Amino acid sequence: MPSALLLEQLDAPLIGAFLEQLETVRRNSAQTRNIRLAAIRSFFTFVQHREPAALEQIRRILAIPYKKTDTRLVGYLDKTETQALLDAPDPARRDGIRDRAMLHLAVCAGLRVSELTGLCVSDVAAQCKSIHVLGKGRRERALPLWKPTASALRAWLAVRGEVATPEVFVNARGEPLSRWGVAYVLQHHADSASQACPSLRGKQISPHVLRHTCAMIVLQATQDIRKVSLWLGHSTLATTEIYVRADPSQKLEAIEAVVPPHLRKGKFRPPDRLIAMLRTKS
């Protein structure tokens, strides 16, 4: 049982064997292996300040390297796809008003799913013009809202009613929406939106894709990666650079600014078969 393990037993060979088993027995990808290793390293980084006697053992574990993986471009929705998704909820229904506000807020603010489900009514400013977000690493940030998002959020708060739960988005029982509830709602409306926008059918849409979509919207509007970083609540610009790689407009600007070398002019003439045959016989 994992609960019966002692700290002394959790050494580098055991951790290495566990990571190896993930790939060979469970057939997990290198990315999954790296995620597990990141969690393990985070735990032992915490432990090393509380168990100095195990420092050498912990250092060997922290020295286990990550495996190299392919760096893929982030997935995001274009303008047409985004609008189709935001139009999918039915504003004539109570849950449609909730879902419309939730999707608008996810796209406008680029919230992580934990930030979206954890947003409380007290975090919303008067007239819903801005929100206060407590993000990863307990980093706080204040985000202004687009006018359509503010209108959608006001409409939801007006019909939300008095519930004991402080979270903004609640289910039919008045309980906070879980991250799985948000994913279910998103997939439901994505399926509906794909009927009006066929390009959505081939895309995997998750709450984090909406965060990526927000980042691309802000980047294309401002051309400033620092503002994207502030908007999303990243701790370093290195995390935000993935959006620069995914934005084709950044490359187009570079192409337009460069004077390319000239192309040598010439005209290709196919060889005359008759002349070639006579040359071979002469």
C-alpha cells in the first residue's frame, strides 16, 4: 500500500522503476511520464526543507531528468469557431444563460478551469466590469471584461438566485460546478456549434483550449507578449512564448519586413527527342 511506504524507501531507483513501468507496462507517453515526475519532484522539493537528514537521497531523486518530447503548437479556435461556440447556449433557458456567461468568461478572461469554477460572486466588481482572480501560485490579478461578457455575466447573476454556495457558476442543485461539469457543458455546446461551424468537428475542445483562444486574441490585438502573460497570469514570459509560435501573423510580419534575394530568370526548354536520338547514333 502506498500509505505504508516510508520516506527512506522512496529512493531514486524506486522512482526510476516507477517511471519505467509507466512507459513499458501502462504504455503511457513520455509526456505523461514527465507530468508524474514533475509531481514527484515538487513533493521532494517540499520535503527537503523538512527532512535535512534525507537531503542526499532527495537530491538524487531531483536529479532524475525529464524525457524529451515533441513541442506541439497549442490548439485554439479561430474567430468564426469562437463565435459559433458562444452562440450555442440557449438564452431562453436558465442553464443556457449560465452556460453563455461561463463560455464568454472563459474566452474573455482566459481562466484556468480551476479559476473558473472557483470564481466567487464577491470576486465580481460592480456592473460586472472586471473580476478578481486568485490564480496558480496564489498570484492575484484583476481582469477587465469585454462588454458582451459583462452583459452575459449580469444576466446570469440576475437569474442565479440566492444560493448558499458563494461560487458564481452552480448547477441545478445550487452546488458549485466541478471541472468535469464544465468540460461536459463545453463538449455539449461544442457538438451543437459544430452543426453551424463544421470545422469544429475535427477539433478537441477543452476548457484549456478556450484559454489558448483568449491568449491568441490578446496577442493578435496587442502584438505584445507581455500583455498576454499578464492577462493569463503566467509567472514567466517563457511560458507565454508558445503563443508566438502558434500565431502565423507574427511570421507574416517578418516575411513582409525582409527583402528576399532575387530569383534568377530563365526559361526551361524540353530536350528535342529527335536531335537527341541522332546525336547518340552519330
